[in-house]
Amino acid sequence: MPFVELTELGRDPWRVRCRYACSPDLEPLLWDNRLLGLACSEGVRSEAPILNGAFVSAFAPLGWAYGAELRSPIPVPASLIESLRSVGTFLQDHYGWPRHDPFASLTPLAGPEEEDLDLPRHHRGLMFSAGIDSCRALIDLEQRADLEQREGAGAAGVDWLIHLSNFENLDSMTTGEQRADALETTQAVAQERGLGWMHLWTNLASVYKHNRLDEKFPDNCSFWLGLMHVHHIFTALTVIRPLLARVYLAGGFSELLGRVGSCAGSAAYVDRYAYPAPMELLHETEMRQPKVEALLDHAPELLRSLRVCYSSGAGTCDRCRKCQATALMVVAGGGDLAATSFPPTMRAALVERIEELRHLPEEGHRFFNQSLAGRALSGSRQQRWDQLLARLKS
């Protein structure tokens, strides 16, 4: 049977290190470095079963998709195993993988011993990248808290913003200056709102050969989009020292995931992550254009620190599809690009892109098409493109 085995567990106040071995049949899926690392700016837990949970979570995908057995001499909290089993069953049913329990050989820590590790939790965190989805989630949670305070029910917003490095842009694809800018931007938003801020980091991107695992997912899907973009977050959260009662994750994949057959952007999937704190997906089905307009109405200052780029390593650019489509949505919602973080060259780039798109059929350009539903536009499809051009040239 294929296996992944913990061979050494170490930590300092800020970082967890797990050395591991794997069976030869799994080696093509993993890079040669047999060291898993996770870090948190607010510190990591000290208890070995908690830290071992990070190892178990990190390699659970090999158990679910490839039938691997996870081995460790250290007990694992029973609640973590229960949560991961629920996630695995959901994935196996969705993708048609054979049923397999990767955790059967692990020793679960249950009863009073597990209860001793689960201290009281009162805080709530939002995974925050400063992108459209997480900014929309932030203002929604702020509005919820304001409403509950007025009703005397107590605030249920967030008191931590959590930034996870190498989520979209790998460390190897960015400069030190770009990585520092991402941290400074998200931290500044937290400080302006009187919230705590923490930075999480993992080396999972240099553990898995992501494209090798794509074979287990539908055509046009991937290991990252089909599973790992959520599981990466969960794994990083397993060891953090701040005790969170709930973690919010901003939705934003519903249209894309529906086309490629992934389940990882659905609340039904995210809700299965219940340890160490339940994860809750916000705005699962809300399209991007209404999110942009909500920011224009309620928190336009967040558009000045927007980070949406997935190709340049910077917060925004004028070239990639995601940046261009998002900037068009700002214009279509009645916003001014000068009041955003998009570069000044974006106007000319968008004029060129519209001249290309307006002559093409609607199919295949759904992300750009969302801007045509903007509240500042009206009339036929062609008329809406014309209005966008006029706004950009004015």
C-alpha cells in the first residue's frame, strides 16, 4: 500500500517542521525535499498532537485520491480525523475516487485528552487577500456586526484578518518587494479597521508537484482548483496559536467551478472543514459585478489597495484577464479607475481589449461579460460596449 510517514516533528515559537518519508510509488507526485513547513506570525501551538495534525492534513489528498495510508507515531485529535474523513468522503463521491480511509492506522486522541487541547474560542477570522471577494466579505461581516449591535445581540463580525502567502503567486514567482507589499497592504487594512492581523505561510507549493495530481480531476480542472486552494487554507490554520471560533472564506469560484466540474468552491464542501474552527463560505453564488458595486457603495477605500492580479506578482497589472475584467467592472459600476490601485496604463489597455471583444461572440468571455451587467450601462450588448468605451475615453 502507498504511504506517507512522519519521521520527525520540530517547532520553534513561529514555525512547524515535519520531516516525512513516502513509498516509491508516490515519489513522482512529490518534490525531493521531504520537509513540510508551516509558519504563523502570531505563533504556532506547542502540543505535538496539534502539530501532527498539520502533517496529517497536508498529505490527506494523497490518501483520498491515491489510496495512501498516513502513518505517524504521534496521536492526532479525533475531531481532526473526523473532519478530514467527512471532506474525503465528499471528494470521493464527487470525483468518483474509490472509497479509502487514509487515517485508519493513526491513533486518535479523544475524550479528556483531546478536550485539554481545545481551549475556549471567542475570535473570528477572515481569510483576506485584499481581492474583490475578500473585501466584499469584509464589508458584509462589518454590516452584520453593526446590525447585531443595534439589535443588542452582540457583534458577530471579525477581529482578525488572515493573509496566507503563496496562495496564488508562488514565492518563486515573486520578488521580496512584491511579497512585502502584499503583507503591508493587508496589514494596513486591518489596522485602519482596528482588527488583528496575522500572516500564514506554508511550503506546500514546493512539496506537491501540483500538475502531476491534475490527472485525478476533470478536464480543464486541476489539483489546485479542484481541491487544494481550500485545503491549503485549512492546513495552514491547523497549527496557529490564536484560538478562532470561526473562519470565514470568501466565495468567488462558483461560475468557474461549475464549468470545470470542481466542488471546492461550494459551501457544501467548505462546511465539512470543522477543525480546529469551522470554516464558512460567504457569497457562494454572488457574481463579481455586484461585489464590485458593493465596494463602490460601502467601502471605496478598499479599491485603492486592491490586489487581484494572478500573473504579475504585483497587486494589479494592466495585462492579465483578471485585472482587466475587474477594472471593467469598476467602470461599468460607475466607478473611477483613478480611485483604484490599477495602473494609469489600464485605460488604454481596456480600450484595446474592448475593441477586440465587441466583435466576438458572447461565448467564451464570461468573465468580461459580467461587466456588461453593470448598473451604469443600459441597452443592447453593443450599446453597452459603446458606453464602456465612452467612459474610458472621457
